Amino acid sequence: MQKITPCCSRTNGGAKKTTFSFLLAYALLLASLLAPAAAPGRVRGSIQSEKGDAVAGISVRLEGTPYAAATNADGRFDIKNVQAGSYTLLISGVGHEAKKENIVVKEGQALELNYKLNTSTNELSEVVISTARRQAYSGINKIDVPLRDMPITTSTVSAKTIGQRGIDDLGEAMKNTTGVRANNTYGGFQHFTIRGFSNFVLLVDGVRDERHNISTSAPNTNLANVESIEVLKGPASVLFGHSALGGIINIVRKRPTAGFKADFSASYGTFNTRRIRAGAGGAISDELRYRVDFGMSDTDGYRRSGSNTNNGYLALEYTPTDKDQLYLTIGANKDMYDTDAGIPMLEGSKLAPGMKVNTRYNDPQDFLKHTRYDFQLKYTRQLTSKLRLSNQLSYYDDNINYFSTEELSFNSGRDSLQRSYPFYFNHLTKPWQNQLELTLDFNTGSIEHKLLAGYSISVLDRKTYNGDVFGPALNATISIDNPVLNHGYLTHNDLNYRATMENVHGIYVQDFIRFSDKLKGLAGLRYDMFNGTYYTDKVDDNRNVTEHGAESTISKSAVTYRLGLVYQPIDPLSVYGSFSTYFKPSRRIAPNGETFDPETGYQGEVGSRFELSGKWAANLSLYYMRKNNQLEALPWGIYKRVGSAESKGFELEVNGNLLPGLDVTAGYTFSNAKILPFSSGETNAVAGKAVAFAPKNLVNAWINYEVQNGVVKGLSMSAGTNYMDETFTNSSNSYVLPAYTVFDAALGYRIGRMGVRLNVNNVFNERYFANAIFANQFSPGATRNFLVTARYNL
């Protein structure tokens, strides 16, 4: 038989449509080069101590911009070539209270500023908070508007909280946010339910990670290079495209700094857990800054379900002129996980007699390997003081190689298990994306506008190889008590690959409207065009195509929008309301070739936000969400129509520095998500049932106090808890994860640039089940465990 390679007969028609986007981008860039620029301004001045002495090494930065400087030996700073406009000035330095102030820079003029800073030991907390907010501008808002002026609900997990809790995993980080439930399956695949629904979009520095939308879950590496994690609740299709119903999760990686900073940490803990992290950043020249991070984490894991994650990251920020900025990031990771199929439960969610929850029943040959390389390049051009153009190009090469026992079935005597569904696949995902955006500030009378217009394109090439699993250990039967896990040789081969080739074009516009100091509005509109081609070809052992399969195509378009108002009767208080819509194209294709209608949905929300002195904030929101055309994936490639579902509830969140040295993050979520009857009158067997993996009640709290004065200055004590209500694992609600409460604590000591910290997780050794697969295979949560971390900062 003649061998035929895929490239000879298959093409992605969407790639032909990309020429227009590049021509448009470069035409606008060329126009920007010819546009007249406003005369730049200047911000200069001096910083003194409370005694009037000059202070060197103080960082002075205009938030959300590359404009920054550090004071010299005379305490002087000078920021040149600043475009005219309004800014937030942030002044911070070790041993001094941070200061923040709104300033206005005028064309061709120098603004002289002189400050005295008080001595403090709490300066690092303030700096971390301001960094999270600066990133929120570009990550969630995409415009330089404070979150308090936006009719949206967000949560942020800062690098400080990640460090205090000893977190090394995205799922663990989500314990610190309201409305989010993390689900970790097969040892390394992560998935999230937000406000009762599993439809979310994961972003990395504002760029979509499509893996979660295609396969519902994917592995993510450790958090060594993460500055913060932002969560936007509710539909976010207007700015970020399809599939964002529950919300978005944006991973914000560390950025270059004007002054030199470096950090190193090493950790050791229970389950033979070992971690090393190192990072550094600073200025190579006045125009070029950098940040480098490395992280290595290795653990045997609870139940011998271990992992080994390794990543590296480089960021370069280049500002050749006062009008131009280039930002390049390169990331790579090579990770491996021991897969875990969990513990099969009897009907009624009962544990079988003799079953030990600390025993992992997978074959020792099972594995999950994840290798990834990602690249992002963003160019920003300040055309005038009111007009800015940006273009962000991104590409990643993602390889998930998986071979594992998935299903465990009881024999008739319930004293042994059969590994009844070994499964192999290899996902190769290679998407490139481009976002071209124009931001314009203008007035209509006394009403101020900040208009964002954009065009995005995504071209996705994904191949999934599957094949047979064979060997003497196939479908082995193992004893529940004292099992022999290795039953001989087991391997796999390639028989076919499934191609997923998609291109998505999005045109969007958003207008932030400032009617007055007390009343603001937001209106957004987006048009998406989705085109997908799917087919399965047979291959030989060398992955050469031997037989082509039939193609299926899905072409859908949709309009989504967002409307909202914010009213601020007093400066610290914002009251808001919004309505937003969502759509998700269905990539599901049944074995008979049947395709399904896209999911659609909406959210109505009202809420209030209270901020005091920029140090702490409280947020209360009430919402109603609706999702239509819902499907449920069953084993063996079968899909069941579930119909519509709704989620209604409220969230309360408090975070910040309530007192000097006291950090608090706490929240409560109530979410009632249930499946609705079919509108056609046909009987829906699961109508009225709770949505899977959507607990009604969630509680999270974390408190950290660091002593500010006295002989034990630098000593910190932390305590936290997480409560999760009972959680059904399928639409029929026949299996349920029982409710549980876990308490964590920590003790640390910091002196100068060195620090040591002891974290104790699950202090009271709560026995609980955290996740599930196939509805009835529960994953036990880890028992009490410890982690000791030593850190050094420069």
C-alpha cells in the first residue's frame, strides 16, 4: 500500500484568511509611524526620609506603563519622555511606606514632585498589591481603568498568598478564590467549575490556552514564574472570545523590573516533596529590561501519585523610544505525572469493604508526560496622548503524551478489581493567535470615553494519535488487599490520528463611558466566526497516513455583548449591574458523524465593591446564569443531551491589609446550579438535578500576621480553612462526594533578606474525597503533610 502523508491532501482553509489580518496590522503600524506625536512631558523630583535625608534606591513608577526610575545618591529621580495624560504614581522601597498618588503630565512640561517617606516594615505588602492591580489593567480590563470603575466581579491570588500557603499548583491556588472549584483527574489533568458551570477560558498573560476548551482539561506546570492569578466571573466573550461562560482564569507571569531583584528558595516536605525556585530581573540598559525564572518540583505524592515539573521563563521589555514598547516572553516546561484512576465506589457512594484509600491501583507503567514551548511578542505604539495601538502575536507547541488505566471495575466478589479500560493518546496542539487592538480616549461634550476596538484571529492545528493497548498485563485483575500492581509487559501502538483544524476570527468593540465622577458605564459587542474541520486518518507505526477518513465541518458565527453600569455614591463604594452573553461552538462529533448546536448562555449580575485607602476591599455580588444546548460526555465516545441549566447565587469576598502586618483573604459562595426541563415538552430524566461538580456552598479563608516591632519582629503566623459542600459527580446525581473541611496553618520567620517557613496542610488529618472520574471513581485528598521552605531575596 502506498503511504500518503497528511500534508499532501489536507489543508487548513482558515490559514488563507489570515493575510488580511496581517495587512491590516501592518497598515495601521505604518500609519502610526507617520502620525504626529505629542510633545512628551517629564516627571522629576526628590525623595527624602522623614528626617529630611536623601534616600537612594527608591522605585518611582507610573502604574501600568514602562515609565519608571530609581532615586540616585541625592534622592533625585527623573522620568523622561512621558506622554501627556493622567497617571497613578507609585513610590516604594525597602524599609519605607509605599506611596501612591494621581498625577497629570502635560505636553512639553516638567512636573516637579518632592516627597518624604515614613519608615515602615510593611512595605512589601503594599508593593505586591499594586503589582496585581497593574497587571489587572492589561489582563482582565485591557484598558487602564481601575477595577472599582468596572461592572464586573473579579478575584486575584497574589504571589504573596501563593508564597504564604506554599502553593505550587494552579488547582491549589484556586482554593483562595470565591466561586471556583478545582478538579484534578488522572493525576495531572486540571479542570475548573466557576459559578456552577465548567465552561471557562484559561489565559496566559491574556492569551487563550485552547486545550481546556477542546478536551475540557489539561495539565499545567508549577507556579515558579507566576506573579498573580486573576479570575473574572461570568461571561467574558466580548473581550476574550467563545467558551467563557463561567469566566476566565488569567495566569499573569512575572515582569521585568527597573531595579535589580533576585530570589531563591528551596523546599522539602512530606511525600518526599522537593522544590527549587530561582529568579532574577533588572535593567540591562535604559531601554532593555529582563526577567528570568526557573522552577523544579518533584514529589512522590500521596498514594504514590507523584509528579515532576520543570520550567524556565524569559521576559524582555524593550522601549527604544518614548512611544514604542516591545515585550517578548519565552516559556518552556517538561513535566511528568504518575496517573491515578482513583478509588471505585459502590452504589450510594460507599467504600467497598477492605478498600484502602491510600492505595493506588494503577499499573506502574502508566504515565502522563507534558512538554510545552510558548512564545509571545507584543508591540505597543503610543500614537498620541489619546491613541494607542497594540499587536500581540503568540504561538505555543504543546505535547501531552498519556497512557493509563482509566476504569477500575469490581469483580463479583468485590475483593478484586479489573483494569478494564486502559487508554492511550498523544495530543499535539500548535495554535498561533494574533490580537490587534486600538484604544482611543475622547469626549462627547462632558462625557468621557475610552474606546477599545480589536480584531483577533486564531489558527489551531491539533493532532491526536490513538491506538491499541496490548501485552500480558492487559485488563489485569488485582486484589484489593495487598495488590500486586505489576502484571507484566504492557504497551501501545499508533493506529489513527484525529485532526482538529480550526480558525476563529473575532471583531470586537468596547466603550468605557464616564458620565460623571459617580456614574460610569460599559458597553461591548463582538462578532465571532468559527470554522472547524475534523477527520480521522489511519496511520502506520511511523505515523504515516495509510487511509484517509471522511471530513466533518462545523461553521458557526455569533454575536455576544456586555452592558453594565457603575454608581459610586461615595468614593470608597461602587454599586454595579451588568448583563452579558456567551456562546461556545460544539466540537463534539458522535461516532455516526452527528454534530451538535453551539452552547449559548447569559448572565445577569448586581454587586457592590468597597475599597478603603487602597489597602483592603470587600465585594458582594448576586448573579443568575443560564446555559443552553448542554451535552454530557459518556464513556466510549457517547454524548447525551442534557439541555439547559441555570445557576443562581451570591459571593462575598474580603481581602487586603486590615491592619499593619495583617493580611486577610476570605470568601463565601452560594451557588444553586441545576438542570432544567426540555423546552420541547419531551421528558428530561435529569431535570431538577444538580449540575455535576457544582457544590452549593464554598468557604475559603486565609489570615497571615507578621509581627512589626519588638524582639520577634519578622515572625509570622498563618491559618486558613476551606470548606466544600457535598458535590454530585454526574447529572443523575447518583454519586456524591461528601462535604469536608480542611484546615491549614503556617509559621515563618524573616530577618533581613532571609526567611524560613513551615506549612502544615490538613492540620486535623481530615479524610475526604476531593475529585472524581467516571462519576464513581473518587480521588482521596492528601492526609496531613508538612513543607519547610527557606528563601533568600536580593
